[in-house]
Amino acid sequence: MASILDDNITYLKGVGPDKANTLASELGIKTFGDLVYYFPYRYLDRTKFYTISELDAEMNYIQIKGKIIHFEVAGEKRKQRMTAVLSDGTGTIKLVWFQGIKWIADRIKLNIHYVVFGKPTEFNGALNITHPELEELAKFNEKLDYNWLAFYNTTEKMKAKYINSKAIHNMQMSLLPLLKDKLTETLPAYLIEKHKLLNLYDALYNVHLPLSQDNLQIAQFRLKFEELFYIQLKILRLKHYRTTHFGGYRFERVGDYFNRFFNEILPFELTHAQKKVLREIRIDTNTGKQMNRLLQGDVGSGKTLVALMTMLLAIDNGFQTCIMAPTEILANQHFQTISEWVIPIGLTVELLTGTTKQSKRKTLHAALQNGECKILIGTHALLEDPVQFKNLGMVVIDEQHRFGVAQRAKLWKKNVQPPHILVMTATPIPRTLAMTLYGDLDVSVIDELPPGRKPIKTLHYNDAKRLRVFGFIKEQIELGRQIYIVYPLIRESEAIDYKDLEDGLESISRAFPAPKFAISVVHGKMKPEEKDKAMDLFVRKQTQIMIATTVIEVGVNIPNASVMVIESAERFGLSQLHQLRGRVGRGADQSYCILMTGYKLTTDGKTRIKTMVETNDGFEISEVDLKLRGPGDIEGTQQSGLPIDLKIANLGRDAQILTVARQVAEDILSVDPNLGEPQNFVLRKIMEQKWKYEFNWSQIS
């Protein structure tokens, strides 16, 4: 049976074909359901007014009221503008328009009271408001049937068609009365009653047209709870299905390889956190169920060592293992490190990347198929069809977020029975994001560094202190240390005034001249062989300074490097700054991270720099990052966005609601895992429809 939410948006009063096409192309709004689930991003208390004397350019959108005492139109054609002077008795402010001038000029009246809404900005030392919204005070008071005005995101193309936030607000005002008594409830009655939730219509009405802040908060809670609840219900059902339908290989014995490595090779005492994770993995791999575990830990916390010991456990039980890394640099690093550890106990390690020669591939493929190759390390090349294992029992995936779902599934399908999976990430993931992105995985955390590591000291300087920084770098080089200097761009950008690598190389070369100093340069535009050569010179200590872009963010392990200088640090996200800082501090020497910025920083920029200076805790940093940037780019790798279309909930702010929603979902599934009970019929129905107006479940891994 069709729902009113499926009605085409053209059936709504005031929305013709032209506006409908624009809404569809710009926001994906095609139906009543799309529109009513397009939520405001902020609200204005319409009962609050500022005086002109209180305004400053740092304020967001505000309301003032006063009389227009003068206005004029100046200029011609495209350079035409209109200015009006508004007075409220405490001062005056200019209102400026560059578009729609004739329409505004024909309607403005002098010496009557207006309500003005807009954002104050500063120009030539004076405050003004560009393109404000104007409404006569008398008419404003007549229409005050809701106290909180909602604001909606729009695009430039929409504004050109006169579809601004106010236009969407008016559409919602037309739509909501049509939906009354016609919406099917999307949560079971017992859940609504137990958790004292608003019904669906009242929640939607009050989130668009709230009478009070209390009404708004109650409405938001209902809609956020529902959104997060269905995510958790889906994820936990997937986890339940996996644990009940997929068997797993049993690693029943701790054998010779594991014991010899532990007793003869292990370079240092395991931390308590590493021992705890190994116990969790040991239990998982002996249950007869497939392990799916996420291993989180800061750079240098010893994740690779835990992964290797897990692989040795698999080998002792007669299985093959592999590690898949996102880059050739990281795959090579794993290959070198693990080879040094396992060759003394009689194991060999093979490497497979895009540059592996064909002749080598043939012998490698044969060794995999006959079971001789026990440890394979590689990149996406592991996914190629000719790569077939005899009995793959353990897969380690490093920096998992860089691999697509289909790619990972391809690797898992190379076996009759799914191998155990250990997913590693050095990007600390906030608890709320982990519950959402990795909610079907069990999570382990290594939250302490190996003994002997000193915390990295992080310092912040602006350009005026550059000579002081250069002096410090020279002191460190004289002590035998090496230096990273990282830039956000390769070439100067006309649009963004940030330090670029080419300009930086020139100034660094002048400050650190040859032959006394030697410099390596690495960036993403270089050919792989050029990059490897430059990196190799730095590894072998033939160069003291490496100038690079963020290509070194992951996969470079040089214990002798003790200083990381990040130019235009305000250009980077917190997570990326933390990853870059993790390139140093890998040896026993005191290491330093120096954040160089310009003089003017945004509020968010100041918060990022302050956070970096004050803490080395990756999880604390990730929580701040989530609040600042939102979930879409939490990894700091310019991802296209979170693979879940959150319309109203915010993982940075709604952790408490998420926790409640997950617990409710767990409670329901513990009693009714298939959602077959009559009271859960609505849940099953929504899940089967894939929650049309909220989520695209196919995108969730």
C-alpha cells in the first residue's frame, strides 16, 4: 500500500516542475518523504533580539529590529548595489544587497519598524549585513506561531532559483498539515511507551516547527534514537547471523613457532595491553566460530607484533596466513620487520605487490597452493584471481578503512571456510564511530606504549619563530638525529596561502646547504622508484632531512628520526596531525613535533593546535576530531563521507543516545533474534524495506 510519503514533490503547493528538478538534482528530494526527512542544521530563537550596539563580526546569524532611515541604489548593471541604513536607537548599521535590488527597493518603506535577520560582517572598519532578510515588525508578530526558526542547508544553484532556507521552511509548513493522521508509525508501541518517545508525526512537526526548545529536544531525541537504533539493529543482526552461520577454524595448540619466538626472539617484554589482546584472540580462535576483531592502537603501540604472534598461532595449527596493507611502502615495512623476526625460527616470508615480477609470481602462486608459503604480505595484489591458498586460516588487514567492502570479501572468499580476521588501525576511532562503522566486530585496544618510549613533545610556533626552529633542527642533526618536514601541498596554490613543498625545499636548501647537510624529497607525484630511492637514502642515514607531503603519513619506520616539523599545520585535520606526529618517537631518544602556523587561526584551528600540544592520547584526539569535523572525514584522508547517511543524529554529540539505542537493539535481539514476534513486526518490515527514507543499508560493511 502506497504511503503519502511516496507522493511526488510536485504535488506540494508552490513546488512546480522547475523547483522539483532543482530539489532532486541538488538535494535528492523527490518525494514528500525526502522533504520531511530533510532536517534543519540550526535554529534561531525568534523571541531573542540583539541591539545594534551589541553586534560584532564574530557573531553568527542574528535578529535585530529598527527603522530604515535612508536607502539608495548606486552603480550600474552588474556593479549595481543597494544600501540601507537601519537605526534602533543604540546605533546604525548598513544593509547591503547586490541582487534583487529593484524588487527590494520597490517594497522598502522609511521610518517603519522592520525585523532584520542576517550575519554581521566587517568591511572597511564598519559593520554591515549583506543580503539580510527583512520583514515588517507588525507582520512578524502576527505570524509568531512557532518560536524557533529552522535553517536548512542549500546550494548556490538552489539560491539562483530562489530556493533558499526560507523557501524550504515554507515547503515544510505546507507539507506537515498534509501528513497529519496519515503517517504509519515506524517504531513498536511498546518501545514508544517504555522510552517515553513522541509519536512519529509530532516528532517531525516539532523538529521543523518547534514551539519551544523543550519541544525541539524531545522531537530530536525521538528521531535520533530511531535513526541510531535501526543502524544498531542492522549491525547486531549481521553479527548474530555471522556468529550462528559461519564456523571458524580452531587454533587449539600453542606450538613450536609461537613458543620459540616468545622465548628466543621477542625483543622486549609484552605490555599488559598486548597480553590482554592476545588472550582475547586466543579465546576467539578456539571457539569454533570465525573471529572478526578490530585491533586499535596508536602508532608504535605494538599492533604488528600482536598480529605476528596471532599468525604464528595459526601456523602452529597447520594454517597459512597473510597481511594486506594499503600501500607498497607499508607492505615492504611489514615484510622487512616480520622477516627479521621469523627467519631465525625457520619461517620464510613472501611479498606480493604490484611491482612483483611475473617469474616470482609463478613460484609464489605454486608455493601458496601447495601450502609451502606460510606468511604472505602484500597490497591489493593479494586480491588477484591467481592468488589461491591451500588453507588460509588468518587474515590481517592493516589500515582497514582504505579497503572497500568488496575488496575484503574477495580475499575472504579464497577459502572454503572463512578465515579468522584481524583488522588493525593506527587511527584511533571514537567509541561512537567504532560502534557504528565496526559494530559487528569485537574491539580490542592497545592503550599503552612499549617500555622505554618517551612521550613526544609537541610545540607550536608561527612564522616569526622560523629561525629559532632552524637552529633547533641544526642542534638535533649535530646529535645525529634526522628530521621530517611535511608540507600540505606540492606547488603553491593561488587559492590557498599555505606553505608548499617546492618553495619549502628552496628555503630549507638555503638554510641547510650542501655538502654539510643532505636532503631527501618525497611526494605523491614522484614515480615509485624515485620515491623508494629518496626514502632509502633517508633510511640509510645518508640524508638528514626529509621534505615530504603526507605520503609519509603511514608506513615509514625510522627510529633515528626525532623531529617532525609540520608546515601550515592549520591545514591538516587532527587525526592526520596525530598520524604524522607518530612518525617520530619510535626510538629511545626524546622526540619533538613542531607545528608551524600562520598568525590568524580559525576557532577550530586554534582548538586543533591546542589539542595537539596538550595531549598525545590518540583516543582523546579522535573524540575532539569527531566533534570538529563530523564523522565524514574522521580519518583525515579526505574520504567522501561516512558510509551511513545520518540525517539527524551526530556521532560526535549523540554518544549517549547511541549507547541507549544499541542496548535496546541488543535486548530485543537477545529475545527475538529473527524479529518474528508480533510486537516486532514493524521492525522487521522497516528492515526489509531497508528504511527507505533514512539509510542505504547496502553501503554498510
